[in-house]
Amino acid sequence: MSGSVHWLYGRNGMHGFDSGSYPVIGKGQAGLDAWRDALAAGNGWTGLLESFDPQEDVIIYQNTELVLDTNQIYRVPDYSKILEQERKNAVLRSQVGIWAKEAARENRRDYGVKDMVSADERPYHPSAQLRIRRLGPCTQTAYNRYVNYQTGEIGGQWKDENGLEWNTRSFASRENRLVITELLAPDSCMGASEADKLDLTIGLDHILEMSVEQEAMADYGIPAAPVTAEGAEAGEEIWLWQTGKYQEFPIGGVRTNPPSEYHDGGWATAVRIYTDGEIYVDKFVRDIQVCGKFTPDRQDAVVGGYESPVLRVKGAGIVILAAGMGRCAHGLKDGKSVKEVLLEELKGQIRDNTRPYEKNRIFSYEDALLKHRSLHEPAFSRVSLKLCHTREEKADRRLTNEALMEKQRQSPRINKAYAERLFEHGRFALLCSSGYHAPRMCGMWTGSWMPLFHGGFITNANLNLQVSSMNTGNLPEASWGYIYFLLRQLPDWQLNAARIYGMVSALQAPVHTAGDGNGQAYHSLPGYPHAYCNAITDWMIIPVFETYQCFGNRKIPYGENLSMNRLAGICGYSEADQKRILRDGFDLQEDILVPLIRGLMNFWTQYADDRYYLDEQGKIHLDDGTRIGERGNHYLLTPGYSAENAPGGLDYNGVLSLAANTAMDIAAMQDSLYMAEQISRRSLRLPWCSKWDKLRERIPEYLYTDDGAVKEWALSGFLENDDHRHISHAYGAWPAHEAQKDRRLRAGIYKAIQNRTRQNRSDDAMAHGHLHKAMAAARVKSARDLEKELYVLTAGEYQYTSLMTSHDRGRGSAYCTDAAITYPGIILEALVYSGEEEVEVLPALPDSWTKGQLCGVRTRCRAEVVCLCWDRTVSGKNKPAVSLTLMPEESRTIYLRSGLPWDSCTVDGKRYLAPECMKADLVRDSDMEDTDPVTAVSGPDRESGIRLMLIKGKEMKIGFYTAG
């Protein structure tokens, strides 16, 4: 609808999308699913969902720090006392579940609770839900809503029966974290009369008028919903606000226990309103139908005659809402103190942040947007993708989401315009949800209380997938948030290693966390022994190491809610270090990576036990009085958990999921040694030690099935189970890089991907399985498998009309952004692979992508791909099939390869022939000089390529040609 109508506002040719429909977000469970189609925006700290319903617009404010308090036990149990038994049991498949019994025993002893083994993450929750009702008829002859990726705005617009245009637009400011909304009546210059004005009410829904997504709060350790209050003022300043206070209840529900952690915490939402119309406070009295999921007895109820204020606006040409959200974890004894302390502090912050944009008692939306845009647009625009080249393909870019989604549903191939849009949307969503920390399972958006998966962080695939593009995708803003996410938890990682394995000065990351700074491994259900998912720490550190590879040793500003006292003990900061960090920020190499990798290596060297090993004959030794000794023997990595699977023939949701010698652990150990080697070469504070050599020599070897697939458990007798969504045994391809140089492993992972695809039937609807397979397929250079998985993710109806995504196909299950935010990561890996000393362009280019362009990508060897172009229809010496421009940020030698066939190349206009038969010796062009930047045409793994000498700051242009 938007394409044939002229709009005053909207995208105006900028990157983003249009949508011809809007959700109607009712109250209570009537709004349960509708909010998922609302448009989303954010600044990494605060954000919003907005429906842009012309009659009743609903804004759901977000604050990524907000989590509900519960009475569950948020600590890692002390499993170390049963470690020796578990090491043996995991191999012998006998009495494997004693760790769960130990957790229950400890919780019964310390808190008097029965059968409590694990805790769920504290649930994420909305900040407030605001409802704008237009009074009188609201007829639309044309409607459009939009997201502008470049400005960060979301908006809705419609024409009435007189052809007059009404507008609402919003953004979440990266400058000051306010959420700004502007409502505009038609202008007189467009033919509007005095009667064409905004006449509306603005009010905040009670939280009991919102929806609940999971089971009852009481089923998750929340005996009572938070207590909220609303207020409004219409004097010199106009305000609408809501406060919330978490209730106090004892840990474990046992009266004699201490209160839950956030019993004295709360949150607030304050909205300052500007208007040129008449405004006053009115009363809104109604009966609230309360869903039983909110109540302690799980029964529906009615709150009769509930009264709250609303603002009545008459005859306005403009209304501006400037909203702020705040949280206080401790020190609020009751609802009154939330209002007097937190709310007043929040209102003061809003005053300070709105003052620069006030003109004649009206807030300047445009001026505020300009400041926000100066921070948002450069970040989003650093990387661009173009796949469309025919007239029809380019015309698809102008389609609304609904039309484009319908066209994709009818096509057996990936629609290129849709792929471009999903790529851009993923970047937009990653940027919007990164800053304070990393994206949650839901990015940073929920319209329901008790969201599925609690809106938390799961680190055995989901979070890892979502941050896959932040470094190569040139978004250091997202990298900072991810680093802060790790640093807030880091002291608890050391506690995890101590209590699970009895280790000293080691780090072990949790698989589930709420983002509240608690990094203890408290979530370990009997069927999901996450406490023993050992590879997670390496997986969590890889993105930080990639930040170092892509951007160099940068300063990382000191983040919010970091505890320097706790970090100093873990990271070994001196008093001088602490002062320097607080003043100048972290040194990425010395202050972050060195302590992270030291703690990681301390974990592996203590986890690998000389008493548990496989000898050269394959005999298992379980503390039988012998030691590993000779080099031909290999460590037995026990216990271990390959997320979230169990050996074949077993129920993977049972205690027998705990196993040994997981391929995931083997690959993670290799990767940790690689990172340690790289940093030890550069830092005197991380010297290489002999223990690490011994570890490298005795890491178990991968095993392979008869058809060549790498086995998930490298231990005879452990059968494969390919009816599963996770593909953790592909770790050596992604997130690690071992398969790049180990051809057998690469082929084994390639076969494992195919086996999973063929045999997984029980949970194939879940997006993250396809995301994971697509990432691994790109790394093993299987364009066919990558395209197959990408098609499922594009055409499988994971996307809402907002382009945010669901956990399952058909828009089922949870609102889960991993499919949305991971999409650009998959494409980047398919089009540019990079390592410490290599770049490969188009390693897994889908067959249907005949022509294209990708610009602005970072590589792991500190060179930016300024622009990469390809055209499969080209042959001959006059025009390259592949061309790229590299801009090095430091001088170094790299190997460059192309995934498309080539027989000659040009470097800065000078032509070189491809190597003949992969000769081992360096091949030189006859007229090359010693200073020539191209010194070889064969890579270290014997794949055809060119060796380039990059010079810092000197742009280099390369073309690959084919004779056809």
C-alpha cells in the first residue's frame, strides 16, 4: 500500500521496511500473541514495542535490566565432593545422576526444601504498557507503518477520508536512553482545518491488564506479582508514571529462610508529555479481569472498580512523549520509597535529558533524533549487502513485509530482496539490543510477563549465534556490551569451577543466566547436566578474542554495574591498574583477555586428570593406580555434556546425557590452546607453560563413524544420536576454526551436518538447529547445505510481520530473536571467511546468488573488506568474476583465496597466474621484484590462493579471473 501513496514521513528511500498491517493489542490474554507483530526499537539499554494501531496505539516500554525476583535458589551446588564418582560413572554409564541428588541434598540441608535440584533464570519483564486512545472515528483510506534502519525510527502513518495524513513515530535514543514518541495531526498547509486535531487519552495499563506467556508465576517461585502504582500530573510539567515493587518472600518458600535477593528492589517508568493542546488529568475506573497465571492460587479473578489516572488531550497539533525507565536492585522498602527515591531520581534524569531539546515549551523531536542518529546511523551503515540485480528483483525491495513474505512462501528459492531485508534487520536488531549487555533470547523485547525461556541468556548456542556477526559485522558497540555481560559474571565463573570441580583460579561459565550479574551455574536440570558442559567457557571467550582479532587491542570503556573489587581479585589488578581502568578503560589484551585465557587454561589443566586416560591400545584407565605417562596415551575427558544431546539409544532428557570425551570438549580444548598461544606471544603477563604442551600432546583424537562423520562422543561404545537439533560436535568448524586446516575433520563435520539434517525429525522446527547447521556449513564450505538451511530460515515462517522471529517454525513457541539476529552472521560467514593469517572470499556462496556486493566487513587479520563484488556470468581476462578491496589496519602477511574457480588474478592492476597443480614451492611471476606485495600463490593447507604482504593504511585491490 505504501508504494503508490506519498507520505510526509516514513523511510523516504532509506534502508528499512514498510508494513501494511498492524496488530491490535488487547488487554490481558487478548494481547498474548498480538504484540509479537509490534515494531521494535532500542538503544541497548531501553527500548519499545509499538503497535501503531490508528485507533488505539499501544507502546510497551522495555528496560533490559529488569528481571522478576523469585524464591528459587540461585547458587551453584558443591558437586566437587562427588567428582571422582562422576568421572567414573560418566564413562561406565552407572549411577550417573548422583550430581542431581547431591544438589537436592544440599538444598534440603541449607534451605529446608525438598527435591529442588535446579533454578530457572529470573524472568525478564516489561517496564510498562502505555495505551493511546483516539476519541472519535478514525477512518483510514491508506495505512503504512515502517522501520527506518538508518535513523533507528519506527513509525505509523495513515490517510483519512479527506486525504489528510496522521503520523506517529518513535525512537530509543542512544544519546540519553530516552524513548521519544511524536504524534502529529495534519498540517494546515496540507489542507487541514482547526477540527483536524489530536483528541485522545493517554494512560498506563495495570500490569494485571497485560498477558502472561508461560505457566503461572507461582509455578516458577513467584508467590505474588509485584505491586504497582500509577500517577499523573498536569501542572507546570506534565507527567504520567508507574512504579513497581517486587514483593518479599523467603528463599525456597520456607518461612525461616532469608528473603529473596531483590525483595527490596523495584522499577519505575516515567513519561514526560509535551503538547500544544489542552491537557488535564482524568480518572479511569474499570474492572480488571485478572488471569490466574498472576495469582497465588492460579485462579482467574476480578479486581473491581480499579481507578488510575489518564491524561485527556484536546485540540492538539502535536504531542511528544519522552519516556525513561529505571531500576533499583536494593534499598527500597516499600512502594512509597520506590516513588520517593527511584521515581524522583528518574524524573530528574528525564528533565536533564529533555532540557537541551525544549523550544517554546515544546520538545524538538527532530533535534533529539539528529543527535541519536549521529550515533546510530554510522554503526548500522558500516556494512551493506546487495544481492538483487534484475529489474524484478530490485522491484521486490519496494514490497511491504506482508507482500514479500507471501512471495517468498510461493518460491522454492531464497528471495534476494527478502534476504537483503533480513540481513539488514538482523544488524538493526543486534545494534538495538546491545549496549548494557548482549541480546537476550528475546533481544530486549517482551510484551508479556513470564516470557518463554524467561527472556534470559542461553550460552550453549542461542546467545553465541546472536553475537556471531558483531565483530566481522563491524559493530564494536555490540562487542562492548558482550564484554560487560561477561565481566559482571566473571567472579561467579571462578566459583563455578571451584564448586563443580574443586579447581583453583579457574573459570567455568554457566549455560543459563538472567543478565542480572549472577553467573553461578544454578541451572542444571536432571535431564540437562549443564554444570558439566565444559566447552561453554571457551565458547563465551571466543567472541572477545574475535574482537581483539578484528579491531586490535582497543580500549574498552568501563561499563555500568561492574564490581571493580570483585574483578580485581579474579583478574589480578593492582591498585594502579584499578585506577587506570576506572580512568581510561580496560586494555582489551592485558586487562580482559589475559585473565580470561589464564582462567580458561587453568580450567583445562585441572580438568584433564593424569589418572583418567586411554592408553595406546584403547584401554580405559579410571584411577587404577597408573598415570597417563607416555605421549601415545590420551586424556579421558570426563565428565562432559554435549549440549543438549545424549548418546544414541538413550533419552536425551535423562541423567545419562552426562557422558565423556565429547567432540565439543576436544575442539574447545584445542581452541583454548590456540588463543593462549596467540596471546602469550604478545603479552608478558601470560607466558606459555609446559603444562599446556603436555595438554596439547594428550588431547583425545576425534573418532569417526563408518560413513566418515565425526562422532559426538570420541569413545567406543557411545552411539550417535542424530535425531536432534543441536550439532555441538561441529564445534571444530564453528565457533572454532580447527576444521579449516584439518581436512578429515572438515569432511567429518560436513557428513555430520548431513546426518543431522536427514535424521532429525523430533525437534526440526526449532530455528537454532538450522542456524547452527548453517554456520557450520559455511565453515566447511558447503554452499549447498548452507543454502538449504538458509532457505528454511527464510521461508519457514519464523518471521512475524515485524521481522522479529519465533523459536519454532510457523511462528510458534517463544518470541525469540536468534533467527532474526543470527541471519547476517550466516551470510557473512558464507561470503567472507577469515582467520589470523587468511581470508577466503565466497567460501560457501549459494548457487542462486549469481551477482552481489558486500561492503564493510571486518576480518580476523585486521583488514577490512572495503568492498567485495562477484559476478558468476563473467569470464575472460577483461573483467574479474570476483573483485575486492582490502584496507589493512596493520602490516602483516596473509593468504587470500577465492571460493569460486579462477586461473589468474590481479593485485593493484598487476596480473598473476594461478599455481599449477598446487606446487609445494613458492611460485613467482617472472617480472616480480622482491618488494612485490604478491610473493606466493599457494596457501599453507595447499589450497589455491595468493600470499599478500599487507601494509598498514595502504588499500589493495584484487581481482580473480576465470577463462570460462
